Amino acid sequence: MEKKIDATNSAQVTYRFPKDFWWGTATSATQIEGAADVEGKGPNIWDYWYEQEPHRFFNQVGPADTSRFYDRYEEDIELMKELGHNSFRFSLSWSRLFPEGRGEVNERGVDFYNRVIDKLIACGIQPFVNLYHFDMPLALQQLGGWESREVVEAYVMYARECFARFGDRVKYWFTHNEPIVPVEGGYLYDFHYPNIVNFQRAVQVAFHSILASAQAIQAYHEGGHGGKIGIILNLTPSYPRSQHPADLRAAKWADLFFNRSFLDPSVKGEFPEELVNLLAETNHLPKVEQGDLETIRMNTVDLLGVNYYQPRRVKAKEHLPHPEAPLMPDHYFDPYVMPGRRMNPYRGWEIYEKGIYDLLLDLKENYGNIECFISENGMGVEGEERFRTEEGIQDDYRIDFIREHLRWVHRAMEKGAHVKGYHLWTFMDNWSWTNAYKNRYGFVAVDLENNCKRTVKKSGRWFKEVIAQNGF
């Protein structure tokens, strides 16, 4: 481990980043806004699922009880400015703008996002706007969600409306955040609504998500809005247990399912041939209409967001899957628990900083060195109050986590990777889907028992110094 540099002494900056580097944080609408049923907002799948099965959410805290950004966005954005942000990525709530997912626009929702965008710009913070972050309007889920062609059409209409309303000021757009997560959670592994376990339906959801992304990109470019539009993918480098051919093959399958399934069509405009062949062999190809593949081929991303949290370690299967069990990606590999790995015990994720470097070098060497940025990276910790002193929460573990990942980002940039920025997940402690507030990720603590009072953690003050001197 290198000797740690005192970030408050600019003469000792070892890792210097470009002067126009994007420094900031990321979040999503459902996870911070609250106000789940006010001023015309319609229900999304999270509002509905919590109503149906509150026991599946940690401490039974639902999406109406999030960090109240809807009411307190002005003070929150002022605090971002104070902490040095020059960019902030957030999502629009589809059902706040279109209560039924389509049809008449809710002008009060438009007014809210106009005020948020204008406040960010007034504070010198570039708004990065994401159109979809897991929050399907309930009315559209009842039509089949991403399984439905009607929903793809509704999404593109929603995207066009957002570009028209906000595109004069927003110059960085994203079609989806982590589109594989609704596939995994909602249609394979039962950790998101609609809790379906069906590989064929999962494949259709994935295909329509990619098609919707391509059609939104096409609409943006046809509209001549003058900015850039991309997608945000959670990429997990797949490491084999050994160099044995069976382990190498297992890692290749994991990479195909969890990375290249969305990365290749988004950046290259085509699906991996090996994955297509497997779907054909198992009779699980999606329904594709004439022109779909051409639309995907012609409308690739301008910019790629990379969410990185943990690696994936795999090995060859030890046992054949049950012949009557539902088909799953992990029928082709087993997870491998590497001896000596470092863990975040609260989230159950391995901490492996070099993984971020390996991802960025892969994008450089195999994806045309596409312009990208780290759109999420972060560390959730349970019970952070035990680290509180008079100066606030002393989250040195988060500082170490960020510093070591940034060192590897810097090293990738020295190798020529086209990295434009780093956004931490997240600005303030937010609601994390079924985990609710179990683990805290923010630079700013949120006291749920005290009117959601905000308090800057030690990591937030440290990051402010990093931004001020463009390095550490």
C-alpha cells in the first residue's frame, strides 16, 4: 500500500485529474424524492409492491419515506455546491411526469424538474439526467412492463417529451441505469417486482430494454438537441478461478450474460454471437420485429456510464442443474469464493479496486475507447452512527475505498482510457430498494428520526478537497 497523501496539502498531489473532470454524485428519483403520491404523481411498481408486501422491505420502510429531496432540493443542491460538485446525475420519475406512463403530461411534475435543473445550473452544477431507473409506472407494468411493445412505444414518447421540455439546458442524457438489474431482479432471481422466474420472459425484457434505448437515442439525435446521450451499465469483471479451460469458459459465459449482453448492443450495435447462438440452441430467442436490429445497429451511445462495485469470480459447474429447474445464467458457471478476498460485510460484496482498471482497459481495447465515466462507485455500511463524533461521522473506510478506486482510475487514464469523470453513489444517504436504509452510502448523513436532518460526513469534506485540487 502506498503512503497516503494528505489531501489538504496541494503541493503533495500525486494523482492529478484533467481540469474538466466531472466530479459529483449519483442518485435516482424513487430513492430520494419521497412525495410518492403528491401533486399528480402516479404509482410506480415500487409504490405498489410496498403496499402489497411491506415485509419484503427492511424495517418495512417504503418509497414514500425517502430522503425528502422533493421538498428540500434547494438546500440539498446548495450543499452539493458547498461540497464542490460540478456535476450531479439523477433520474426523472416517469410516473411523476406521466401518471399513467403515457397520455397527458403532469405539468406539476414538469415544474418540479425545471426547478431542480435550474437550481443545479445556477449553482454551477451540470445536470446529468437519466430517464429510467427501475421505476416502471404501475399502469404500464399492468400492460406487461418491458415485455410489452406498447411500453417501448410509451417510453420513447416519454423520452421525446423530456428532451423537448428539458433539453435546452440538459446536455447529458442517459436512457437506462443498470438495465440488467430489472431483468435479473424482476424475471430471474426474485428481488424486484414483478417477481417472475422465467428465462424466456427475461430475454424479452432485456431485448425490449435495449430496443427502447436505441429508439430514444434515435429520437434525441433527430431532435437536434446538441448534447450527448448514453446508457449506464453496471459492469462486473468476471475472473476465473484458474486458467483451466473449464474455468475460463465459465468466466466467458458470466461475462456474456452480465456484461456483454447490454454492452455490445449499446456500444457496438450488435449482440454477441455466442450469446445469440446459446439462446437459439435453448429455444429462448426474443421476439424481434422487422427493423429492430437495424435500429439497434444504427443508434449506439455517445457516452457510457460505468457503475462498478464488485468483481464476479466464477468456476466451472460442480454439478449439473436439475433438468426441471428454470433455466438460469448460472447453469453455466458456479460462483467462486476466493480465499483471502476483502469483503464489505454489510453489503456482502468483495472490495477489489483493480477491477475498475480492468473494466476501463477492456473498454479501451475492445470497445473503441468510448468516452466514459465512473457513474457509480460506493460503499454501503450498516450502523454508521457508531462512528459519529462531535465532528460528524468519521467514515475513514469510505475515504480509503474511494481513494483506492480513484488510484486505479487514474492508472487507466495514464494507459489512455477515455475517462471523463467520477460520481460516487451517493450524495446523501438514500433509500435502497428492498434494503431501504439498512446500509448508508452518502457523503451526507440523513437522520430519519430528526426530520431527515443532513450532516456532512468526513468523506464529504475529504472529497471537497479532492475536487478543489483536482486530485489527491
